[in-house]
Amino acid sequence: MAQVTIRINGYSYQVGCEDGQEPHLTHMAGEIERRIDSIKALGQQSGEARLLMLASLLLADELHDLRTDIEAGKAGLAAQPAPAAEPAKRARLRRLAARAEEIAADLSEA
């Protein structure tokens, strides 16, 4: 197991992760740090726990919006009509329909 040091709100934290996941974990810590910086830029100078709570709410809101967009995209795909049959398939269907009509005509004559 790998160890990586991340920095959030001026504090260093030693965190364990799977080997090879260090860059991902560092990136995620950077995302949290960016949210904290944006809260501080609004003049919200509060305790660390409050900053982390507000940053968590921002991330949760973004996650909710992304999930909503994904679900809307899935619903939009399901509502789209099926693509038109390929020309070769349409031609084959016409031949089969004509053949079926010939068979029906032969049966009605018999």
C-alpha cells in the first residue's frame, strides 16, 4: 500500500492508497482545496470544520447535478426513435414481403 501526503486548508495529511493511485488521490485533494479556496474568496472565514463541511456540500451539489444530467441523457437516448434500417435490410424486407404476397396469392388460388 502506498502512502501519499496531501495538503488541505494548510494542513498536511498522510493517507494510504493502492499503489498507482497516488496521482488520483492528490488530484482529489486539489479539488477539495479549490472548493475551500472559493469559499474563502467569498469572505467565509470560519473554522476548519465549517470550511470542510461547506466544501463537502459544494462537491455533493456538483455530484448531484452530474447524476441528474446523466439520467436526463439516458432518458433522452431512450426516447429517441430507432435508427432507420440500412438500405440492404430494407431491400431484403421488400423482397420477403413480395415473396409472402406471392405465397398468399398461390394459396388463395388453390
